[in-house]
Amino acid sequence: MAMRRHLYPDVITDQKVISLPSSATVREAAVLMDEKEISSVLVASPILP
């Protein structure tokens, strides 16, 4: 069974996406999450040409 592909607008409405680069540490993520009072962050790698 194939998973349905979701795009940001399909899943996240009226919310700000908080992201970190893939080079961020777990501690950096935890501090950010505590400061922003959020339960998750998007970890993304830069898009290469």
C-alpha cells in the first residue's frame, strides 16, 4: 500500500514551521523547542543544485 504524499499546506494550516539545519545538535533542538514551547521541529538539509 503506497503512502499518500502530503504537502505543507495539506498538513499545516495557520501554523509557523520551525526548522533547523541537519547539522544542528539534539541539544540545540531541545533548547529551541523549550524556548518556543513546541513539541517538534523540521530538520532539513540544504537543497543542492
